[in-house]
Amino acid sequence: MEIVKCHNKNCGRPYEIREIGISSPGGKESEEISCPHCNDTYTRRSSGMFTTSAMTPEREADYNEANK
């Protein structure tokens, strides 16, 4: 799991990304990653796929406090 901040300057909220199915060998393809708050989308290369989820309000507040 990885925590990233949304690339959209009007959102900027953190969310969790999980990469699944990365055990397959071979070429990587561009996979979409969408912010669960504003649906801003970007791509990243992977041999699997990405899932995203919003953080709980408490966890988001803790993350924001630790990453000022």
C-alpha cells in the first residue's frame, strides 16, 4: 500500500493506492489511477492493476499533520 496526494490542485487530498496482480512477468502497461475524492485520473505503468480508496477522516487528519 502507498499513500499519495491527489495531483488535482483543487483537491490535493491523500488516498491509498494498492497495486495487485504484480506477479506476472512480461511487459508493463499503463494503468489508470483515480482519486476517490474528485476522480482526477493519471496513469502509471504496471504489470498488474491499481485500486484506490479514501482514508478514514482520522487517518487523513493524522497523515496531513505528519506531512505538513
